[in-house]
Amino acid sequence: MRDPESTKEILEMRKNGQHPLEFKENGLRAVYKPFLADLPHANIFLAFTPDLLHQLHKGVFKDHLVKWCIDIVGEEEMDARVLVVARSILDFSYYAQLQIHMTETLEALQTTLDVFHANKDILKELAIREHFNIPKLHQLTHYVQSIMLLGTADGFNTELPKRLHIDFAKEAYCATNKRDYEEQMTLWLQRQEAVFLRAAYLDWLAQHPLLPAGHAEPRSFDPGFDSDSDSESEETEAASPNTTSSLVTSKEVTHILAKAPVHPHQSVEKIVTAHGATDFLPALQTFLQKNLPQTTGVVPGVHDHFDVYRQAVIVAPPDRRVGDAPKRWHVRARPEVVASGRRSGCPGHFDMALISDTPRSSGLRTLDGNVFQIFGRT
């Protein structure tokens, strides 16, 4: 391995007009005061540590040894020394990757390299190579010394930073429009980090169950309905205070309806015409047969009447990943109100609902249409 002092002496000789052989042998350039000249207590050449990924796997093996073997394939008879060269490089690669080294393994590592150099001239004889002045191949001569000074090669190779290069550079660049990409990459990385931190927090929070109902003071909760039209004021209060308190601490999903329906005792014909629920009766019959098989004797017909509500409130337990308050969703099914006299009309409002296959299923499916009616049989 080169020495900083001897390197500076060679550069000084070259600067004074001399032509030392070491200048060309060491691959030096006419930079007479390199940055390493004034570095105290440091040997810059020790910074060139073994690199299993770029020097061995991709460098010597893939870019050189494999190419040499492909060029040789097709000869009528392969020289045995070619196989020795190939095996010595492979053996060197395996020894260099050991996670624990002893004197014997380091000696074997050096021996495999010596075998390569002793037989490499066969590649010149076969016109595969004209020289072996290859920087990655030269670096192999320093592996034993680097391992003895710094530890095994798997501790300072570039495989892990190479993976980060993909995450922080390649993917970030691909997310830009290729113009002024530095600012876009920085913003993209900030957002990715924010998403990662949020996901880590949610994962941690998911491992901590909700506190029992008695350990936390329930927040006040008003499951009242929207008041976006005067007509909704006709509905009475949805739930009593006692019901509201129990909903906050409940661990099950429940629903709330107004105490009194806005349109009581509605016929099937009225429901079909006013709400547009043309398949109301067959859909109700199918639902009862599938979900309430014990009520097979109760078959709704065209002469039955139903109480109709404008909306229902679905109340779920608090999700600590979002907040401490219970979640609630309003599902509205309000038919069109025609203007009459001084009373202004109101367009119909039919929400689209999403339901899960099972209470714990993460997959959601949409209903076959909007929610046209919220009803109860009378």
C-alpha cells in the first residue's frame, strides 16, 4: 500500500524535472500539492477499503473474469491454467466474504491471489488480455492488510449505502418531471419521511389496546344530524343523554335513528315513486332470507307499510390512531322536496355507502347503487 510521504517525494521529483519510475507505476498525475499533503496523522490510502460489491462481484468477477471465460469458450481444448485462473478468483471472492477471519483464512486468501498472478499470463498467450493494469484487480493485493487493520470486509463494503442510493436518489429522481429536480427530490424525500414516521407511529399505537372505559373520561358526543335544510328540523332528537354516554364507551359499532320518523307509515308504492327504490321489495326479501333465516314466515309484501327516516348515524369506537372521539358517519336518504307556496324546494340527497364483508374485514365493497331509503317496518 502506498505511503503519503513517499508519494509526496515522487511528486516533488517529478516537479523538479526528474522522471522517477514510480510516478508511472503508481499511476500518479502532475498534481504537485494534493489535498492529502497537509493531512496530519492520516494515511489517505487506508481509506480505500475492500468493496465486495463493486470490486469483487461486479468488478473482477462480472466485468472481467466472466468476459474472459466467454471469449475463451469455443476453443477446441481449454488450457488447464485458464481453469486455475478462474478458480483462484472465485476462491478469493469466497474467502474475502468470510465474517470471521483467522490467520489460516488470511493466508488462504493471499495464496489464492498468488495462484492467480502465477497463472494469469495464459490470458495474454490466448490474446484475451494485453495487460493487467486494472485498478480493481490491483486493489485485491491490499485486502489482507485492510482486513488485519480494519476488520472483515463485510463491515465496510458499499452494499448497504448502495441500497440507500436507490431510495434517496434514483426513486426520488424518477418522481420528478426532470426539471429543477433537486428541489422536487428534496420535497419528495421530506414527504416520504413524514409518511414513514406516521406509519411507524401507527404501528406502535396498534400494539397498545384501548384503555378500559373507566380509565378515561368519555368526551361529550352529540350524534345530532345535519341541519342543511329547514325540513330536517321536523325530526326529533336522535338519542337520549344516557344512550349517548354508552355509545362513547362501547367497543361495538352501532347505529342511531331519530325517535320518530319523518315519513311514517309509507306504502311500498310511495317508497318506489318518491325514493326511486324500484327494487326495494325484492331486495328486502333477499336480505331477510340471507341474514334472518329464522323469519322465513315473515315475507314483506306490496300491502305492507314502513316508517321512513331521512338518515342514520353509524357510531364506531374511538380509533386512537386518529383521535379519542368516537367515529360517526351520516348516511342520508332524502327524496326531492317540490317547492310549494312560500316553501322552497330541496333536491334529493342519496349517499353512497361502503360496507365491509365482515366486521373485521379490511376489504370494502360498494353497494349496488345509492342508499335510497332508511326504513323500519310498521
